[in-house]
Amino acid sequence: MTKALDRNINRDKIITVCSNTSWYIYNFREGLIRALQNEGYRVVLIAPKDDYSKKLEVLGCEHYDIEINNKGVNPLEDLMLMYNFYKLYQEIQPDILLIYTIKPNIYGGIASKLLNIPTLNAISGLGTVFLNDGVSSKIAKWLYKTSFKNNMVLFENGDDYQEFYNQGLVEKDQSMLIPGSGINTEAFQPKEGVVIDQSSLVFLLIARLIKDKGIVEYVEAIKSIRSKYPEVKFKLLGSYYFDNPSSISKIEVESWVDEGIIEYLGYTDAVVEEIQKADCIVLPSYREGLSRVLLEAASMSKPIITTDVTGCRDVVDDGENGYLVPVKESHPLSIAIERMIALSDKEREEMGKKGREKVIHEFDEKIVVEHYLDIISGL
């Protein structure tokens, strides 16, 4: 791939990136945006305005606001969303569309069909539409199929691709696997000179506060071993998500804190600092696209305990850089935690090093960006 020539060719070409939040674009696609700009593309973003919109503009991107009700199921509202995407595409005149998250993929994708814009649809996980077979689910799958027709569809794990393929939503020749959003392994690396409290081990779970992240199993596992390891600290970091049907209430979290089961850290953007303070990262999730938290932890040389499910097991070689446990079971999770506690500092350190090596070789942002640049140049 001759990048110097590409820059000359791409100088006036516009790539428009769509998502349901500016936060998502900034946190997961900043490296890709910079790479596209280096290739000479003009990058324009369509996403609801939030605290990260200005940060994206600082990167040199133009930002267009769009209103998206991510939890809404009103068909008239969704038709208006599709119309708003259509109007913005007409105004921006993109050469290529790169679309993330569910509603932009469906309604922004259908709008792109009407205007004949080359489009990449990226799937970073399955939504609730795949958890039931009701009428609304059937309609949503038909919309997916309509939106994806003749487009390239990128998947972050093979299981998600297989689910879409088995249900006839994509064809093999339009699908491609990429290793997640990629990790900047220079930004996420062990921090030298950081003083860590060695008086007690620290386990940390980072996730939105919903049951699907395995938070209840984490708490139950801790309860069963808490008395044996009173000096060990178990922490929870993440924001409440009350709109989700499996949300965990503030009362529940406060009761766990009051009982001395966990330490709740609330929500912070300073995730790197909290990972650095931990000895092991735990994520007993029911399913992920490809867990960003686990990639960040492994890149920072932290051993991991997670579930043997899609999007989690991809990051862990069992017994090498962490432990895999069955999903929705607290007892095997407690056993894995005890195994981690029993390891020497040196053994945990070796586990962490193997995790970082795995991320560098398989999930580095540079690898993912090259995939995107190759695909986009083909369009």
C-alpha cells in the first residue's frame, strides 16, 4: 500500500463516521481518525453532541449533531432519524461512510442506500434484538439485512459474524473479521514509578452497572471467600445505567458497600490510573463484542479473570495471562479468585507480561488501522 500516493489521491475525499455517541467515537476510534487524516482524508463525524464533541473537533474533525434515542422503539421517531441521516449525507456529500452502533447502522445505513454511498457497517456486539424472537426482533433483523445489503460488514469476533450469517443477515463475501477497535499499546502500558500499595491485593471490575456484566456473580463470589481473605480489596468501577432492564440499583450497590463486600469507586475517566492500582482485573460478563476493558488491562500487564464467552475469551489464554470461568456461575469465579490470590507476586507479574505480549501481537491499534485502510482503499 503506497501511502504517499494515497494522500494525494484522498486529499479531497470525505469519510463520514457515524455513531450513537461522540463519547464512543473519541474513546474507541481516535487512532483510526488520526490515521485517516494522515492518509489525506477529510473526516466528518455524525453523532449526538456530548462532552466529547469538542475533543473530536480539536482533532480536526467537523462534527454534525444528530438526535438519537438509543432506547426508543417509536417507528415514527426512527423514520425521522433515517430522514435526518439522509439530509446530513446530502449536505456533507461523503465519499465513504463508516457506521458504528445499532441505530446508526440500521437507519443511517438505509439512508446511505438511497444515496448510493459506499458504506462500511461495523458490528461491535449484539444488541437485545438477538435475545428474543418477537415481532419487533423480526422487524429489526429485516432492517439490518436491508441496511447491510451489498455493503462490507466488519465484525469484531467470529461468533457475532456466525449469528448474523446463520440468520441470513449477511453473506460470507461481504463480511470481514477485525481484531476489535484496537489498543494503543503505548498509551496503555505499565506505568513506571507508580507507587502501588503492596499491603493487600486489589481485584477490580470495570463495567456499566448492569447484571449482564456479571456484577452479581462477582459480589456472590466475594461473599463466599470474604472471611478467608479480609485483607484483600475488591473494587467496582462504573456508572449506573438505569434505562437498561438489567440495571443494578443504587440501593443494591450501597448495601454491598455497607456490608464491606466491595469498594465502589463511582465513575471516572481516569480508568488507566485505577487499572494501574489493581493486581487483577475481573469481568464475568455474559457476552461482549470484544472487551475494551480486558484489552486495556492486558496491555497494562494485568492478569485477568473473565468468562469463557464471546468477546472475553478472545483476550485470555486460560492459565497463561489469566483464568476463564463459566458464565453466570459465582462458585467457579470464587475459585479462580482464590487461585489468583495464591499466586506469588512474581507469578502474577509473569501472567501480566504474557497478556501484554498477546495484545501487542494480536490487538494493537496499528494492526486494526491497517485493516481499515486496506478495506477503505478497496472501496
